[in-house]
Amino acid sequence: MMGSVGSRRFLCVLLSILSLVCLSSGFTPVDNYLIDCGSLTNTTVGNRVFVADNSASNFLSTPKNTFANASISVTSGDDSPLYQTARIFDGTSKYTFLINQPGRHWIRLYFYPFVSGSYDMSNASFGVSTLNHAFLSNFSVKASVVKEFSVNVTSKNLVITITPSGNSFAFLNALEVVSVPDELITDDAETFNPVGRFKGLSWQALETVHRVNMGGPTVSFENDTLGRTWVPDQSFLIQKNLAISVSNVAAVKYVDGGATQDSAPNAVYGTASRMNSDNNPSSNFNVTWEFNVQPGFQYLVRFHFCDIVSRNLNELYFDVYIDSWLVAENVDPSSVANTLAVAFYMDFVTAATVSNKLRVSIGPTNTISSAYPNAILNGLEIMKMNNSLGSLSGTAPAVSNSSSKKNVGVIAGLSIGALILAVLAGIFIMFCRKRRRLARQGHSKTWIPFSISGGNSHTMGSKYSNGTATSLGYNLRYRIPFVAVQEATNSFDESWVIGIGGFGKVYRGVLNDGTKVAVKRGNPRSQQGLAEFQTEIEMLSQFRHRHLVSLIGYCDEKNEMILIYEYMENGTLKSHLYGSGSPSLSWKDRLEICIGAARGLHYLHTGYAKAVIHRDVKSANILLDENLMAKVADFGLSKTGPEIDQTHVSTAVKGSFGYLDPEYFRRQQLTEKSDVYSFGVVLLEVLCARPVIDPSLPREMVNLAEWAMKWQKRGQLEQIIDAALVGKIRPDSLRKFGETAEKCLADFGVDRPSMGDILWNLEYALQLQAAVLPGDPEENSTNMIGELSPQINNFSHSDDSVSATQFEASSVDGLSGVSMSRVFSQLVKSEGR
Ligand SMILES: *[C@@H]1O[C@H](CO)[C@@H](O)[C@H](O)[C@H]1NC(C)=O
Ligand SMILES: *[C@@H]1O[C@H](CO)[C@@H](O)[C@H](O)[C@H]1NC(C)=O
Ligand SMILES: *[C@@H]1O[C@H](CO)[C@@H](O)[C@H](O)[C@H]1NC(C)=O
Ligand SMILES: *[C@@H]1O[C@H](CO)[C@@H](O)[C@H](O)[C@H]1NC(C)=O
Ligand SMILES: *[C@@H]1O[C@H](CO)[C@@H](O)[C@H](O)[C@H]1NC(C)=O
Ligand SMILES: *[C@@H]1O[C@H](CO)[C@@H](O)[C@H](O)[C@H]1NC(C)=O
Ligand SMILES: *[C@@H]1O[C@H](CO)[C@@H](O)[C@H](O)[C@H]1NC(C)=O
Ligand SMILES: *[C@@H]1O[C@H](CO)[C@@H](O)[C@H](O)[C@H]1NC(C)=O
């Protein structure tokens, strides 16, 4: 349902920044036949009236009318009034319904076997079919059950045939034929075995075999706009203790472009089962549910998600499996519409199952080293698809009276058929992928964000491959019309300029929904500027993190190069340090800002196997929001790290004077340790509140890094700190901070710590500043270290994996997930531009 309009909608979402539309269903089925079989009176169930069988008998042709009434009053279950009576069929019988609106229809059959006169309904055996599809064959029932099917009816009449097997008979307690909204089941879905797309769902007859509300109670048909029933998941969980139920029904948002209330009600989206990882931040397990299925059939599996657990965007990343297949990787539910608690779903079509169990698992991502392990699932539907004979049942009615010999033939035919189908599907998929590469936008399904964050091996178009780069290919969804930008900035009002840089001017602006933005308008196109413009869009549209400035959109109309970002109320870190007259920041604030920026950089460096190097880390590129939360900005120069391409030697040394890694300068070889060096300079800037290069000072003081390191090596760093901080920094905190900066500035990259290490040490410096031990006003670091884990003082370990583990284990809370993606392969490709 979102497929065809995905990109258009996404832009609307961007422009109206989530003016959330609560799509209350309002769906009224055009065709709505509800029959209480065997009953002489109309029966009301919830708000629906099932008409008496005699009023319905004009739909039915049957050799003999036999009504049955349970001798005792049936009380079990929501549907009990319907189970009180039944109709018995002694021969082939047909219900014929006039279809007023073609399209998918539910066909729900209610069965409750009881004994009436000479009929023991649990002995009944029969088939139910339509012209094209067999729903049930040789079917018998031992306990009450509702069978739900859906078919796309394109003819004027729908004929449902009930055929008793052999000498047996058939029965039915109630019957529904009801229109389904067209958007509910679209024509295609992802496949994972092999990876591709399944087309032709509109022709499938489907049987709902499981419809589950994760982490919540039964949601009955009364609370579902389409009269569906959702059952709790507990009995399907393989290990109940691995999952926790969570609930926040009020939080659920239905956004334009996401799921609607017809997809699933908020009672379903508002509860979830999540990983029970609370007590162990290094948890690494899957939560798995197991469902009975019938081998030999394909299934449409629909996962319903809604992030009701995160407190911040980009906190939750997880993988989703069907059996042992990774079907969606690094799912970040907050990226669907850049807000939490948005309801959405993903559809997958399985290959014909061989087992009689289908397992569904969710688990932490393994490619993101520092994401807190968690995973959620809110709802799940498993729908059986008809086989190549059009049947949803083990034995198709056409061959049900055949000899065993014939049956073997059918089975063999089936598997050969399946094989041919698989091969055809494979060819089809390869063909589709090729086409999709050319035209991928606008065809993305519900899960636009995931195709960006990898998972299914989608290939993205290489927009730089031809070197001309006139259009920005797959980032179209961020494109904002020039008129909207003009309007937002009062036609680039000069008095709205908040900054001027090498790239051009930065304006503040307000989108028409009131969102404050910063609008960076590039100078007229130069090849150089264009490359940076593109890098920036590419980086920011793919890496979303709490500590990276978010891109809201861009505009490349009329040769413009305009980038629109979230507005950062408090401007640059630099402006708070010196030169602008801003009130000076406390040491704690400064540490927190450094920690935030370090997180952003850590995400860039380690979020994925291949590092992204910012290349222009400086205090002017660290922005502060209204709460002084730091976000790293300006990705125009970013590049992927050397692991990708060992031979890469950058052609031009770029970056900002005073922050530049001397090793990079010498060897022109870029690693993430160049960012570490620059970050070390920022740390000193934060501590000393002076420009990194100040030519007005005596010679030995001009370069902040050199000057500060002189004092640090003498152990007297406190001599040169910001006057506003004198006497306000605890000595241990300063010592830790100074050591950290010193390590960052090591001559050789290999000797510098990783951003993860730095983060850890800054957090430690913050704790040293903040902690006041009771009865110990005199600062005593030994005591404090005793409180913390013993490893934390060990700064100089060189094994990054060890440090990463320590880091994860100890400051999990602050780590707002790290998502990286296969986008990098894309970046590598674009390297040659
Ligand atoms: C079925 O039997 C019950 C009592 O056993 C009676 O109250 C009810 O009216 C009967 N319903 C029909 C449709 O015959
Ligand atoms: C049952 O409802 C139908 C349609 O709503 C109506 O035409 C019929 O008269 C009702 N039958 C009885 C027995 O109330
Ligand atoms: C139903 O089946 C059972 C055994 O399967 C048999 O004992 C019983 O007589 C059957 N009842 C009827 C009414 O045919
Ligand atoms: C129907 O099922 C019964 C057992 O439930 C079996 O004995 C019988 O052979 C089946 N009939 C056909 C036609 O498959
Ligand atoms: C039903 O089938 C028709 C004919 O192929 C198709 O045009 C229509 O989109 C289908 N409807 C649904 C809801 O799948
Ligand atoms: C279902 O709706 C009823 C009222 O219509 C309400 O009392 C009940 O709490 C709802 N159940 C759920 C699971 O939402
Ligand atoms: C989760 O399940 C998948 C599929 O069975 C498996 O490959 C993966 O290793 C599991 N992860 C964990 C942490 O057990
Ligand atoms: C399901 O039945 C339709 C005919 O209605 C057929 O075209 C389709 O191929 C069948 N599906 C599968 C998976 O065989």
C-alpha cells in the first residue's frame, strides 16, 4: 500500500514534518454478508448482525435443509452465540453471493462441532472451495475454530461450494463474506530465499494461519477495524524468559506513509515482546517464536513493528529472521518517519516450507558494535498461500478421489512445479533487480529506510558512476522544492543569515509546518563544491544518529546547492568558547559536549566494519541544540576509511589549519586517527578557550596544540586553562582529560586511542568531576576507582576489541545505537569520482 506512493509520501512527511494523521479506518465493507447458519433468528455479535439462516437461504442451494441446535447453551468464546446453531449438509451445496465491489474478500467459516440427533459433527468430513481455489478438503473439526481465507474476487458472483467427503456430511455454524480494503494486501512482497520480490499476491488465495499480538492480550474482532482476532504470543515463544512484554498503546502513531489502523489496530502496535537484555548489556540471543505450518506451502509473513521502547531516535537496531534466514538487517524503526512509535509493517514471502514448523526470530544486530542489544516485535501474521493447483489444502479436491498412484504423481508434479517456479522466480528476480537499479525510487515498500540501511541485498544505483552527477539519484526523497526553501528563509533574507563559511551562507528558516531549520546555500556550482554537496547529502541521509546533525532535505533545482538541516539553537561549540561573548560553559557542560561529539565520531568510525572519516573535526563543526547537546556537523569532506581501499592515497590534504593531523599531512594517508588528532585539538580548545592558531600571540603560543602539550608534558596543564575554569575542575578530572588529549595528539596514528577509548576516558573524567563520595570531601581517586570497574584506569591497551567491550559494558545507557549500512559499498564505488 505504500509502495507506489513511497517517495512522494516521504517528501510530504518531510515537508509537513510529521503532521501526524491519525487514520481512523472509516472502512465500510461494500460487500458484507454475515450468516448465522441454522439459526431462526438474527444474532448480534459485537456490533455486527449475523442474519438468520432462513433469510439467507436465497444464497444457498442444497439438496436438503437440516438445521441443528445445540441442546445445551454454548457459552465458550466470543463467538459463542454463533455456535449455538449449525446447518448440516448431506450433499454438495453452494452459497452464491453477489459481489458488488471486486477485490479481496474475507471468507470466514465458523465451526463448532456438537451432536444433534444422529449427527455428531466431529465425525463430519468435507471440502470447501470456490471455482479457483480449494480452501479445505476432507476437513474435520474436533473443537471450535474459525477459518479465515481471503481471495480477490473479480467476477460478479462468488460461489462457495461445500462438498461432503464420501458418505460423510458437512456442517457450518456461521459464514462471512466481507470486502477487504484494497491496500491491505498489495501485489508484491520481499522474498529472501532467494532474495527478490514476489509478484502476484493479488491472485493468491490466502489463509490466515496465525495472527498474533506480541506482548499483549487477545485483541478481539470488536477492537479491530476489519473484524480480525489477534491472539497473545506467549504460547508460541520457544523460551519465554528471553522476552519481556511491553505496552504503550497511547503512544502509537499512524503516519502518512506508514501502516494504518486497518493494517493492525493500536492495541496490537501498542504492545510488543522485546529482548530481555536488561540485566546484561552484552546480551546476544534471539527471541524466537515457533508456529505450526503445513509443509509444501508458501507463506506470506507480515511483521508489525512500532518502536514503543526507545526514548530516543536511532536507539534500537535489530535483525529479523524467518527460520535461519536473515530477512531484515539493522532495522531501525525510528527511521521510518524519523519519530518514535510509528506503526509500520514488512511483508515477506517464504519459499515452500519443508518443515511443519516456521520460526520467526528477532535479535540484536551484530554489525553495529555499540548498539544496545534489544529487539522488538509487535505483531505477526502468517498467511498460507495457495499452491500451484490453487489449493490451500493438503489434497486438492480435483484429485481427492484419485488412487494413491495418482497422488504420487501429484506430489511429484508439485515439487517439480515448485522447482520450476523457483527457477523462474530466480530469473525474474535477477531481471527485476537490474531494473530496480535503474528505477528504485518510488517502488520501495513499507520499509524504505531499511533498504537504505542494508539488510536485503538491494543494490543502489551508483549516482556518481558516470561522473556527471547532475541528479542525486536515490536521495530524491530528501529533495525539497526551491519555492519551499525560499518561503522558509523569507527569500534568503540577509538579516536571517546565521553563518558564513567556505561553502556559502547559512540562513535560519522555518518550514511551513513551523519546524526551525538551518539552510546552507552553496555558492554557485563549482565542481569542488558539488562533490562536497553530494558527499554531505549522502552521508547525512544515511547516517542518522543523535550526535550527528540531521539533514532535513536538500534542493538542487536551478543549479542551487542548498542543504537544510535541523536547527541547532545554540550554534557552534566554538562560539561558546571564545570570541562571541557567550557566557562561559561549566566544566561539566564542556565534558558532556565533548562526550556527545565523541559519540557522533565513534559512530562514524565504528558503526560499521568500514570507518567513515569526517576529515574536518573542529569546534566550529560541533553544534549545540537547545539543551547543549552536541552534534557533529559538516560532512562535506567525509571519506570512508582505509580498510576499504588499502591503496587509497588522497590526492589533496583537506581539513582545517590547526586541527590537521601532521601524519596525514606528511604521508597523505587518511585514517580515522586523523579525526582523533583533530578531536584532541578540540579538547584543548575546550579546556583553554582560545583559538587553535592565534598569530597575535608570542611565537611559542601561536599553535594551541604545541603550546598545551608543552605544559601537559610538564604536568602543569592547569597553568593555561580557561580563566573561567580556574579552581572549578577537580584535579583528577583535569588529569584524565589532559592525558586523553595528549594521547589523541600522539605523533603516530597507531599510538592514538580510538574514539571509543576517548569516549570512555571522557566519561571517566566526567565521573571524576561529578562524584562526591560521602564523608570524603577531600578528593581521593583511589577510593573512586574502587567504585568503578578496575579496568577503567588502563588507558593504554592497544587492543581495540577489548576496549570496545569495556566501553559497551559500562556506558551502555548513553549509547544511542549506531547504524551503518551497506551504503559503504556505495561510497567506495563513488571514490573514483
Ligand atoms: C436453540 O435452542 C435454544 C434452547 O436450547 C433456544 O432457546 C433457541 O431459540 C434455539 N434456537 C434456534 C435458532 O432454534
Ligand atoms: C434479520 O436481518 C435482516 C437484515 O438485517 C432482515 O431483513 C430480517 O428481517 C431479520 N430477520 C429476523 C428474523 O429478524
Ligand atoms: C462418530 O465416530 C465415532 C468413532 O470415530 C463412532 O464411534 C460414532 O458412532 C460416530 N458417530 C456417528 C453419529 O456416526
Ligand atoms: C479423509 O480423511 C480420513 C481420515 O481423517 C481418511 O481416512 C480418508 O481416507 C480421507 N479421504 C480422502 C478422500 O482423502
Ligand atoms: C484483484 O485482481 C484484479 C485483476 O487482476 C486486480 O486488478 C486488482 O488489483 C486485484 N485486487 C486486489 C485487492 O488485489
Ligand atoms: C476492546 O474493546 C473493549 C470495548 O469495546 C474494551 O473494553 C477492551 O478493553 C478492548 N480490548 C483491547 C484489548 O483493546
Ligand atoms: C539468531 O538466529 C539466526 C537464525 O537462526 C542465527 O543465524 C543467529 O546466529 C542467531 N543469533 C543469535 C545471537 O543466536
Ligand atoms: C494460486 O492460485 C492462482 C490461481 O488462482 C495461481 O495463478 C497461482 O500461481 C497460485 N499460487 C501459487 C504459489 O502456486
